[in-house]
Amino acid sequence: MSAGGGLTDVERDARERVRRQAVTCFEAGGKNREIAATLRISERSVERWRRQWREGGHAGVASKRSPGRPRLSGAQMAGSERELELGPLAHGWADQRWTLARVKTVIGRLFHVSYTVEGTWRLLRRYGWSWQQPTRRAIERDDDAVEMWRREVWPRVRAPRWRTAVGWSSRTRPASR
């Protein structure tokens, strides 16, 4: 069953008018094939709407509307901020790094609301959160080892770049002509 299917309000209202016309035809005793031809819709839709009409009357055939985006209330967002301040370790992750996927998981666990990763980012931005990076480097960082890796290891593991040179569109060599 469709929940709006990405339609605008005008398109959804037009679809609703067609459903009401179909119900009028049901009440008049019209056959599925005739109703489908008259309203220029598939017989399968007419069959589905007739079944919904029999089971739920006019309300059974009514459009269900789009469920919309999930929203957190102000109190829920305050609660999630408190949870995020506890850190990832408090929520079972092995390090102290918040990722959007982790924040999404915490929100889902706390409030049973499912966001996409992109939706999680929009939610956090709306409440003033921003992308962060450390202000200083880790104490454990060894700059000499990093530089050695860049000079010696990286050139060996880096994928070779394709050379851009004038080529031939034919597989035959010019000398063989």
C-alpha cells in the first residue's frame, strides 16, 4: 500500500478524487473492468480499493497520507544531548569517537525513531552541533614514523596512475599498415 509515493499535495488530492469516484461506482454496482476503463486506472487498483472499501468503508479507501519525517521533541533532543555528552564508551563502543551512524543508533535505541545518516546530520546541525576535529594531535603520534611511511611505503602501495598519452583508436599498429 502506498504512503504518498512522493506525490505533491495536489497530485495526492487528484488521486483521492479518483478513489472517491471508484467508491461511487462500487456503490452503484459497477464491474471492476468497467470502473477501471472509465477512470483509466488498472483493474488491480480497482480490486484492491474494492476490498478496502468492503473491509473499512469510505475510511478504508481514503489515502493514508505520507508519514513524514521523524521528529524529536525538544525534551527528547535534550535527553539525547545528555546521552551524547556521556560519550560513546557509555553506550558500548570501544573508543571515544562519535560518528553519525553511532548517533543514529543511540537515537534509535532511546526513542525508537529511525533516522537516516543524512537525517541525523541535519538534526544535529539544527540543534547547533557541528563537525569537530581535535585541537591538538595525539600524544602517541610519532611524526618521524608517519614521514617515513609517506616516503617509503606509500609510493609502493599507491595505485599507479594511468598515463595520458596520445593513443590509437585501432588495435593495429601504424607500422603494420
